[in-house]
Amino acid sequence: MRTGRISIETAAPPQIALGASDPASSVQPAAEPDSLLLEMIGKVKKCQRVGFADSSTGAHYGMDESSGVQCIVKKNDEWLFEYLGNDLAIKLGVRVPEWGIVDRQQRGYAHLSAMLPGDLDHPLIVAKAIKSINIKEVGAGRIADPIECCQQLGRAFFLDAVIGNWDRFPVFPNDDHGNYGNIIYEKDQKRLWFIDNVARKCTELAGSNYNFGDLLLQCEAHYEGIQNWLGKKFEDISPAKDCADAFREGIVCAGQAFQKHLPEFDDTLQVARQSLEEQDAELKGLIAQEIALLRQNFKVSVQAESTEELEAAKTHLKAVIHERLAGHKKFDDILKRVDRGGAILILCGAQSDEVIGTDAYKRYSDLIDIPAQQKAQRELSAFLSTNERDDALASPTLLEELLHKAGKVSMSDLDNCRRNLQIWAEQRTRVGYQAGQLGALTRNLEKVAKLHFL
């Protein structure tokens, strides 16, 4: 077998030309669902959580009336980065199940999305179901073609290094256990498939600053780690030289494919950046509209009559206190507390029922929050009228606190406003985080682009 060589490119290395594509051009995703996947979606009558999936993936079986599995469906906010990972996996020749993206505007989305948990309308990732088992469940499996399998392992290893996905092989920073859950075994054909190719793990754990380009130069050591890990499941994946050479060959072939498809993947990254920018602009607009509505409609809703009622309740309660607690050792303190609008239960002590149980105290206790509410409303009104920075208003800190304090007043859409602002602010924070992840992915691609594969 011809084995490849990897070196650092000493001449002018190929660089990723970010933003080189025409922003006005329409670069359509390559993974739009084909007629076969759409036909599968149409047959789905119920969805059932995939047993081996961890809580972060949200993978479900799409099942027909007879509980036959038609497809695997995911609905979560990782969809963009799994799209990027799967798109590059196909370009590198990694064996992944046939898959596609179903967006909100596409046929079949409403039908399938309604069966999945979660209120947000994320695009769906739909993959063809392979008759397979997760390799967590494999005891002593056999591989039909060990050399081809090791080549696939090399390609998948290259993919994970490029996209910074530490969540599969046990050779990445801070991960010496690996994750069997991201490889499945097709028993009939005796071969491996690679799933959950999420292109964002490079920003998690301490691996965020790791040079994955250097990682690719250490093939022998990493094959040994992967072989020891998978050899527990498949004896055909052996430490023999031909298997190790096949692993290196897979890396080299994937590297050559990477260089070939780099301009196309750059276009895909540009689409991803534009998507995040559009999401951020949409959320910022929604927040601004809600703030404008709040500024326009907010009014102090506790009327002056309520203050007068509170003063009348204080007078009535003090009369009851004079009648029943005249000899109490804290009589004067109790009266002062009532004047200030405070609770008197602790001060009354053992004789509390003589006053606390009266209608006068009940009326007083129903009204004592009015000054605090009025103050909170005045603060909120001032905040809304003077603070022009939507980012600050969107923060669920000071605004949330002010809304909470004023929350007992009669304002029908106050709760909706609070909920909307909090949801949109959290979503915008998430979009910003994903933009950072996309930047980390781009920097990693630049590192790998400096390698030369022979």
C-alpha cells in the first residue's frame, strides 16, 4: 500500500479567503432533503427518543404506524454546526448516513416538528436510518474489510481535527475516554458509520486553543490510541502495520480532498456567517420593538386613591391596636411600624392574634406593598425613558429586576413583555456564542490549510 506523507507547507500556504464569495450570491445548502427523505418524513407518525443519545443531541426515531424506523430526526440549536460537520464529512469521504436539512418553509417541517419537544422552530436534521447498533453495545464485532475501515478511521480523525470535534476519538485534549456513542456499527455489512459530526467542539474544554494541525502530524501515536480503544470492540482493527498505514492513508486522502474542496467550504462558512448575522439582526429588531412598545404603553397603574385607602387602613388598624394592645411593652414600636407601612407580626408576639386576626390588619396587609410598587414603577418608567441602549435594556438583569418589583400592578402584558425580552436576550446571547464558535472553526481551518498532503 502506498502511504502518504504530511508536512508543513514551506511555500506560500493555501489560505482561507474569508468573505471571498459574493454576498449577493445565493449559496444554497447542499443538504436540502431529496425526495427519498421527504417520502420517509411523510410516513412518520410518531417520534421516540433514541436510547443511546445523550441529553444534548435530542435525537429521535421517526417511526411509521407499525413502529418501523424511517429516519433519525434532531431539533436543536446545534443544527448549523452539525450541518457544517456533515457537509465537510461528505467532501472528505467519511461514511455518514444520508441526511438533509428541513427548514421551516419546507414541506414536511410542520408535520415532523410538532412531534418533537421544544418550542423554538429550529431547522430539523433528518438522516436515513441505518440498520445498525451503537458500538457501545458491541461485544466482539467483526469488520468485513479492516483496511478500508482503518482508512475510514483516518478520514474521520482528519474530519474531527479540522472541525475541532473532540467528542469521538480518545486522543484529543482532556479526553482520554472517547465517545463510542458517535460511531455506529452496521452488522449486516460489518462496517462503521460516523454520526454527530458537530463542528463546534473546539470551543469547549481546554481544547479551544489546541493546534489541531499539529495533531495531524502525529499519526502513529494517535492510531495506537484509537486502535487500543476500538480494538476492545473489534479485533480486526489491529496494531498491524498495514492497518496503521491505512489509517495514515485515510488522513492523507482526506487532506487532499480538503485542499480540493476548501473554496466550496469557504462558501458554506460564508452562508453560516450570514445566517448568524441575520438571526442577530432579527432578534435585535424584536427586542427594540418590544422596548418601544413598553416605553409607549407603560403607565403607573396604582392610582392616588390606593394611597388614600392605605392611609385609611393605617388609621383603622392603629385604632384597633390602641383598643387591644394599649399595655403591650412594644406598643409604641408597633404604631411606628404601622406608620412606616411595615409588618407587625414579630412585634406583637404572643398577643398577635388579637390584632393580626382582625379585618383591619388584613386590609392593611393587602395595601402595604403599594409604596414599593409605586417606587418600582417610577424607577422602571425613568429607566425606559432615559436608557436608549437596546443591548442594556435586553439584559435580563436590571430590567428584569425592575419588572419583577412592579409585577403586582395591573398591567396585562407585563408578564409577556418580561418573558419575550428574556427569551430574545438569551437567544441573542446564544447567537453571539455561536458566532464565536464559527470564528474558532475558521481559525482551525486556517491552521490545517497550512499543511501539505502528499
